[in-house]
Amino acid sequence: MLNQEIGTSQMSTSQSPLPTQVNVETLEKGFLINVFLEKNCPGLLVSILETFEELGLDVLDARVSCEDNFQLEAMGGENQSNAEGMDAQMVKQAVMQAISKWSENI
């Protein structure tokens, strides 16, 4: 039973439709978020920005390229109301979840 669960877990992670790279670094007052996907992804930027809003992150600076692939480098500053307890791993998980939800709708 346990081996079956492990196999299922590995299959679900390897079935990601797009190779995705998400890196989040903690800054003094916020996060540096880098997202890279190998192909252009119409609508993904909106999904990620909505996630930032839900997390209480204000985009202080961003560079986006959507021509041949999708690249986002954003500096997110924390709102004072949501600043407590958020870490880079939480931000990364939320961005990955946004990408996953977006990919289900394409």
C-alpha cells in the first residue's frame, strides 16, 4: 500500500504539463520572486499577480518577458497587515499552486 502511494505521488509531480522553475529569496522587507516556463503562457501573469495580492505582497518592481517563454522577476514587499509569519517557502508554494491552477485551465 505504501509503495503504491509513493508511486502515485511521483507520477502526479512528473505529469506537470510545463517545465517550471520558481525561486523565491527573502529580502529585508519582502521577497525576490523568479518564475521561468519554457513557453509563452497567456494569462499566467494575471494569475501570479492575483496570488501576490492574496498573499498581501505589493509588487515593488518587476520585469516580465512573454515572447518565446515566460519569465517573471518581481520584488514583492509585504503589506504590514500580512507581514507576520510569511516566508519564502509559503510564497513559492502559492506561486506554484497558481501555475498549477492556471495550467488546468489551458
